[in-house]
Amino acid sequence: MTSKNLFFKLMREDLKRRMWAGALLSLGFFFFYPVVAAFTAGEIRDYADYAKGLADYENGLTRWLSFNCGMTVFLMMVAALICGLSSFSYLNSKSKVDFYHGIPVRREKLFAINFLDGILLLVIPYGICQVLAVMVGISNGASGSRLWPVALAAFGLHITYFILMYVTVVVAAMMTGHLVIGFLGSMVFAFYIPMAVMLMIAYFSSFFWTYASYLPGLLSENILKNGMRLSPVAEYIYQQMRNGDSYQTPAPMTVPVLIAWGVSLLLAVLACFLYRKRPSEAAGRAMAFPVSRPVIRILLTILSALGLGLFLYTVHSSMGWAVFGIVFGGGICHCVVEIIYHFDFRKLFSHKLQLAGCLVVSMGIMLVFKYDLLGYDRYLPKAGQVREASIRMSGVTNWVSYGQTEKAPDGRYIWKHASDSEYVLQNMKYHDVENLLDIASAGVEQVEENKRRKANGYEGEYYSRQPAEEGFWSRVEICYTLNSGRRVSRIYSISINEKARSAFEKLYVNEEFQRGVFPLLAMTGEQVDTIRFRGKYSRDNENEVCLESMSAEEKAQMLEIYQKEFAAMTVAGMEKEAPVGLIRFSKELDEEAMRWWKQQEVNDPQEYRYSRWRDFVNEDFYPLYPSFTETIQLLQKQGVKVGGYLDDLDVQIIQVRAPLSEEDPYEKKYEINENYYEIEESERIEELRKVLIYDGLCYYDPFFQSENMAVSLLIWDPELKVNRDYDYEDFENEKWNNSVEVRFPKGEVPEFLWEALR
């Protein structure tokens, strides 16, 4: 009983000693929670609609009290420092250490007293202020049934991660003998691993041309960033951000919380062990345990050397500057750490061999990355090692819509965009490994050529802007799934020229590739609600034909036929054919969303003046080519006119600008030529109209071969009101009031036009 009373008596005395910390935290949380709850309640009366004002106040307060409040995370970090460093601040004074250790209490019990008091200093004021904030919210009309669960859940989660950070600070305090050094040690424990991980990612991104940071793999950014979570601060921020805006339906936290409590327990045991082993003479020293000095010094020196070396290299692209950065950054860090350790400027170079070793290691790491000594960019697996793969080619599918319509809990409809890379990774299982390796080999060769060009003084990222005769350029993402299940990813910038063309053409017509990059090919007839057709590209749906009256069998038949013709399209065909229209097979939820948003705009044009329904009406369109004869016949049976968009235009003038300059093959530029050539003769206009292709639809065909010049049809549109604010003479004379961009197919520019442009 006496021992128990002594334990609580010592806790009470320790709390009195640190009353300043409790008062500071209480004041901070009081202003942060009850005061904010009361202050924001005054905004309710600013609303004309009281119910809307109360709902916004309740939503705001709920978010403020929840685990998703970033300001609370910051407060917990500060509180962990205050409580952790103040709990064992007496260890930094020899006289206080002698006093405390002279008390007839075992060190383990003394540690527990100070450790628990540090937690209570935060838990009590934070909990009270949370309760007061909820009560203030309820008194102003907010729903208690909504506030209480959120506040209680946030209390438990914030306390969990506060303890994790707090015990880390306590470990830092055990390892140091000075308050300032304890603070610095806490910063090292909190931020060293995140900084090291970010530096590693920077090295991979800066030196490896094929590094796929966002694709799966052991060295991917997502995997490496998980290493940052070894820092308690980073883990806290990660879990808070993982919940995002879902404060009403938070992400599952059971496993992370159990891990956090387990790690906290282990760190608390470590701190207690260090407390027992800590010599009393450590008070006033920089480091309590000499064995930890070289470890921390070496880690900090290498990190600083590599960081400054990379920074100067990226600024000047010079290995000389990189070496200077390594020597300077590592040397300065080493000297600063030595001064901190010894509190003596004369100890700058007291460990010269360690400094030299750190610099040599740092330079070795730099050379490995700079010259790719491990062959990262040259990696090509053997065909027998690959189980399957996925491949995405930028530029080829930029027009494809990756996403779907979803209905939010509040009744709104949203178009949830999806990453094209993620879609391909999830849906493609490509098994023609030999063909894939042919493409990857071309990518490796191009990387080596790019490195050679850069070594000879050429600049430019990936050198992807090459002369036109070198072929179509694409950024190719490949993810191999090896037989072991491990995934390896690479990115290449490849010219689809004669060397790689056959492999790419074989890839494009492969069913596994097509189904992995074109979502429409996985659609079934039962999913089709409405078929829509456009004869021209438009951000709005004017002149769009909506085939709602077709039977379910007719819709399914048209989908099946279009899928067959689309899958049979080859690269050679797309080079010669331009689309004559766009077709969409929309689902029931898509149609509901468009109708709902259109109605919202009608009901409240001011609120929905940005026409959110346009987010839906322009998605999921696919190109229709002249060779799709069966699909075109089915559309014509429904009364749809396919093609002939340019034939219906009242063309007054055809305007042609000079072609692109190719003086610099690595950086094409438009010539600024105001003396463009205009054609007004009706005979010439009719002659050119038979050749010209509508530019708006060519976006859906990246392979279409066209001449390198800008051509516009200046037309008169009787339905378009002329804007008299424009100071155009042609507008005043009412010759034309709109323009349509067009293209010349490759090799079909009339000779008279070439002569005029020369």
C-alpha cells in the first residue's frame, strides 16, 4: 500500500513540476476546439436558409473534430515533443539526476511515473476540449448522434499516434544528455527515413531513364514510400491522408492501430532499458551512449553528401559539381555533428578516416547510378522467366475514356476518372512474350542512343521530339510478371520506325492487348442502354444523334459488329483512313447521370452554370472509320447520316499557313507567318474539299498520316451570331463567321498550293 501511495504521490509531484506544459496544451486545445466550435456557429445566421447554414456548420464541425483534421496532426506533433522532452528533462542536469536517482524507488518505476505523466498531460486536456466542442456544437443545433461517434473515434486514433510519436521522442531523450540535442535527435528519428527514401527515389528518377516510379515493382515509388512509414510522423500523416475526405466512413484502421500500439510498446520497453543502462555521468553530454555516435554521424554524413551531390548535379548536369557537392555536403555535415558531439570547434576532424570512408561510399553510390553499373536500364528478362505482362503506349490511346459513372451518397452523379496505367495493369494479360521483348529491345537500344547523344551535348528529355521520318514516337510502359510472381516495370521512349514496326503492328491486333486498353471491347450487349453518334468532334452534344428507340437486340447486334470491326483495324489502315464519326454505347447509369445534371442546370442555371453534364456527354466515344461498312449500314438503317460533315459547310475561304519548320530536328517550331495563303475561287475550293479531312476527328486516330501544315475552312454559319466586338474586316463584310480546322492527307497537297506556299 505504501509503495502504491508513493507511486501516485510521485506522479502528482511530477505533474506539478510540469504544470506549465499542461497549461500550455490546455490553452491550445481550448482555443482549437470549443472556441472554434463557438466561433463558427456564428456563421449560421449569415445564411438566408437556416437549415442550409446549420447543415454546413455541422459538416464543418464534424470534419474539424474528425481524424481527418490536419491541424490536429500538427498539434499532436508539437505536443509529443513538449511532453516527451519535458518528461525526462531532469536527465540533462547532473544535480537533478543525483536527486531523482537518490529517491528509494527502482528506476523502472521512476521511468513509468514520468512516462505516464507525459501521456496524461495531453490526454486529459485534449479529451475535455473535445467533449466541450461537441457540447457547443449540440447547443447550436448540430446533431449529437453525428458528432459523438466522429469525435470519439478521432480521440482514440489521435491518442494512438501521439503515443507512437511521444515514445519515439522519449527514446531520443534517453540517448542524449542535452535538451537541444534531444530535440535534434527527435527530428532525426522523425525525418531521416522519409528524407532517405525521397533521396533514393530522386536518384532513380534522375539517373535511370527507364525508371517506372508509378508502376509496380520492388523499387517503385509506392513501395519505397512505404519505407517512409517506419517514421512515426510519416505513418501518422499517411494514415490521416489515407482517410482523405471520408470522415463519415473512415478507412479500416484496426490493423494500423494494432501495429502502432505494438510498436509503441516495443519502443517503451527499449526506452526503459536505455533508462536503466544510462550512466548518471551522461547528463550534460551530447550523447549518452558513445556506441551510438559513429552510427548517427555516418548515416547523416552519407545522406547529406548524396543530397547536395544530386542537387548540384541536377542544376549543372556535371559530375564535377556532383563530386564537389558530395565532398562539401558530407564534410560540412561531419564537422557540424562533431562540434555538437564535443561542444568544441577543435574537434572538427577528430575522425578523419570515418569522413573519408563516408565520402568514398557516397561517390561510389553516385557512380553506380550515373553510369548504371548494375545495368538497370539494360534489363531484359528472358522469355522463359515471364509469366505474363502488360504494356501501355502513350499517344496510341490518349483518346480512350478510362472511368465510369458513379452515384454519390448525396444523390449526385460523378464521372470517376481512372488512371489509364492502372486500368491496363488490372486488365491486360499479354502472353506473346517474344514480341514484347522485341519492343523492349528497341526501347533499350533507344535509351543507349539517347545517353550517347546526351554525352555528346544534345539535350532534351528522352529525345522524343525527333524528325518525322524517324516514325511515330510513344512512351511505352511495360510491366513484367515473372514466374515467381514478382513484378518488374520499365518505361521506354520508342520510335515506331521500320525496326520496331512489325512488332508493334503484331501487338496492336493482339486480342489480349486490345481488351486490356479498350474498355469497350469488354462491354456486353446487355449493358447497352443507348447508342449515340456524332459526325463531328464537339465539347457539347449539338448535332448528336441519340438512338433510343432501338430494340435491345438491335443495340447488342450493333455493339457486337462494331467490336468486331474495331478489333480488326490495323495500324496501316489507321495511317490511311481518318474517322468519319464518333460512336458511343452508353450504359443506363450514364444516361441517368446526363439527364440528372441537365435537369439541375434547368432548375438552377446560376448554381450549375458550368454545365456538369458535359463531364458525361463527352466520355466513352470511339472512332468510326469508312471501312466499318457493317456498322455504317446499321446506322444508316436508323436514319443516321455518316460522313459528309465538310460537304454541308458553306465555305467562303480556305486559309493555309506555312508548314512546320524542320531546321532543328530535335525541336520543331511553328513559323510565325502572317502572310498565309487564302483561296477564294469556288473551283479551287471544291477541288480541295474532296481531299481535306476534318481535324477534329483525327484526335481519335493518332496514326493518321497528314501533311505538316495548318489549314482552316472559313465558313458562314447562319445559326451563329457574329460577335461585332471582333475587329475583323471579314466579319464586317459578313464573308465568314466561323472556322473549321482541317488537314491534308499525306502526299495529297495539290501542286498549285505547294507553289503558292514557296
